[in-house]
Amino acid sequence: MADGQLTQLVKQAKSAPRKCIIAVKGAHVTMGLSKRNFSAKQKKDVKDEAGSAKAYVGVLEAEESGGFVFKAPDVPPNSLSKAVLMYIRKETGINLRSFHFMKT
């Protein structure tokens, strides 16, 4: 079932960059989007939902190709982009073309 709030924020991120937090533990991914910076509690909630995973905080931007790029000083390995792409598809019902990470 699609997450309505996440779906709305992903759609908004197509037109304007959004703050993003991605927590990854193994193949389990959790993601949060916001117009503003994340509070410590929001970061903890996302990490806990992924099983005390490592959290990456950055900016989600749309690409002309129809995908997204996650830009941050510390990013997960690119091998996890498919897991994040599948998470977005599952949680929002939005069929993105691509998703990748870029270190800033």
C-alpha cells in the first residue's frame, strides 16, 4: 500500500529539491523527505524503522531523465541504489526510471 505523505513529497521533489534521509541496513531501506532540515528525533525514527541502520542525510533532486539523485557528503554504496529505487516504487507507487547517489 502506498504511503500518501511520502508519495506527495516525492512528487514535490520532482519540481524542487527536498531534504532527504535514507537509512539502510542490509537490503532494508527506510526513507524520509522534508522541505526543512530533519530534527534529531526524525533521524532516530527513520534509523529505528530500518533496524538501527546507518542514516545518510542529504538532498533529493529530480533528473531530466525521470529519476532522482541523492546528493550528500556521505552516501551509501551505489550498489544500494536499486534497493532505494524499489523502496520508493513500493511505498509510493511511483515508477521512477533511475535512482543514484552523488557525493558532494
